[in-house]
Amino acid sequence: MRILLATDAWEPQVNGVVRTLTRVIAECRAMGHEVEVVSPDQFKTFPLPTYPEIKLAVGAYEPVQERFKSCEPEAIHIATEGPIGLAARRICVDWKLPFTTSYHTKFPEYVSARLPLPLSAGYAYMRWFHGPSGRIMVATPSMQEELAKHGFRNLSPWTRGVDTDLFHPRLPDEPDVYAGLARPIWLNVGRVAVEKNIEAFLATDLPGTKVVVGDGPQREELILKYPEAVFPGARFGEELAHYFSGADVFVFPSLTDTFGLVILEAMATGAPVAAFPAPGPIDLIPGSNAGALASSLDEGLREACLKCLDLDRKVVRAFAERFSWRACAEEFVRNLQPYPEPEKTRFWRRLRRLARLRRRSAQA
């Protein structure tokens, strides 16, 4: 079927949302679906205040409207709550088109971490945005429960996958990216920003060396505050995989992620994961023998890290192999709820007729 996907998160952004969408789109196309993507690179943009890496589209409504008309989608998915997502939502509501959304980011928590706005305001906006959605796709059971408590409805599971070919246990001939550093190596990968709670990791008393791979607005501040830690910057592809596979333990201190793709990427290389009991880790780690959770959301990270040193890396890898991007894409397609063929045909025929009448009126 023809799928229109509207997203404010797209390349060259480097984050879990972009990785999820690009992989799912590739899998959908491989399954024979036609996917039309509406993304910021197709518009004039301006940098998001306090987060210049994220570009927001300007004047999106009319161009998005034209994309709807030219694509005539059989299913519509709105992935994000920014300008492009808002434009697509408005069109769907005005034209009475069914659509689905996904909850990738704990937006209210992110905003509250950066601006003096209460969580209640952020959740009020998110409930308004996702309210008309036929299904809100959510990555984990704990996030479903949390959103249900905040008054969200029509929640459906949409799990994630991992590239087990790229992220694999370290091979003997691979370079040692940690040469000369004291072991054990404690690794964190992701955006270096306040909402990722990286300072909780850096402040934890651990033997060996802490390494933070990534870039972001808090990086320079943390480099100055924690000179004993190593900050190699952002890494990609095989080089990033080497950082994962060479680490002794991956530490994931975030309390605001909805899943945390880097957890699976670390596990796929055999690196066990230490984390707080927040959405994502609490859904993946218990009973997996692939990591350890802290005792609470603010204590016990050191003990979880040290427990991970005793875990079998082969067992860790085997757990990650249960997750595939094809299964993720299949679940996405099942959630789309394409509208019935007669209604779909009738709507787009009526829309084309109206467009012809407008053109004739303009010519007259």
C-alpha cells in the first residue's frame, strides 16, 4: 500500500527516532510498500532554540497539503509533534482522514529539563496532538502504562530492532579503540544533553575509564567538569560498533527515553547494560541476563555496573538476536489501519474534482 509518513526528525539528525524510521521505511519498501516521506530536508528550516542540531520546518502546511494530494496515501502516519507533524495532523483532521501517530520522545520531560514549563503543560499538548489518532504506537509496555495514566487512549505496541550484522562481538582483527585506557571501560553513547542524565553516570565511582561517545549541547560543560572521562565525539557505522564491542559495560542513565535503541546495539556486541529502572531498560533488562538495573531511579547505578562485569557476553548477544527490524516493520504496518478501499477511492476522487473546480474558477 501507499504510506505517507510525516516526520520532523530526519537525517542528518543522529538519534533513535531517525534510526528507527529509516530502518522501518527500508524494510517496508523491501516488503513491497510504497512510502512517501515528508521531512525537514524538503523545507526551509530554522534551528530549534537550545538545540541547534534539530531543524524545524518553516511554512510547512501548504506544501504538505500538496504532498497529500499527489501521493493519495492509503495510510498516514505522523511520527513527531513538530511543525511537519502539526501540518499533517491539521490536514487529516480537516479532511477527516484516519491517521496513526507514534510516541518516540518524552517531550514534556525534555521541555521541562530545558525550560521553566510544568510537565502538565507538556502532557496537555501531547494529549491534544495525539487525541484524534487512530492508534498511538508506543515502544514498551511501561510507556503504555505511563501514558495511560496521563490520559492517553488507543495505545498500541510497536517494538524496535537492531542490526546484528553491524553490531556484533569484537573480532580478533578489529582495532582496539580503547588502547592505552585503563580497564574496565564503561561506555555511554548518545546525545550529550541534560535530559540524558549523563552526569549521573560520570559522577558514579567506578574503576577504570568512563567513555562518552556522542555530541550535544552539554558536551563542553561535562568535559570541563569530568576531565578524567574520555569524550571522543560522535562516531558512526563500523567505528561506532567498535566502541560498543570493545567496552566492558554499557551504561544507560537516561530517565526520559521511551526505549533506547543503543541498549540493543550494545547488547548485540555482547556488552551488558547497566541502567536505571526507567521505561526501556525496565522492559528489556529484567530476566534477560543481559544487564542489571539500579535499585531505584536515583540510587544503585554503581552496583548495577559492577554486576554487569560478571555477565556472559555470549548470553547478552543471544538476547539481542531476538529483535529484528523486519519484525518491527511488520508490526508498524499492522498498526497503520489503512482506511477501507471504497472510502479511500471516494475521498481522493472527490478531492481531485474539487481541485479541478478551483482551477476553473481561478481561470474564469
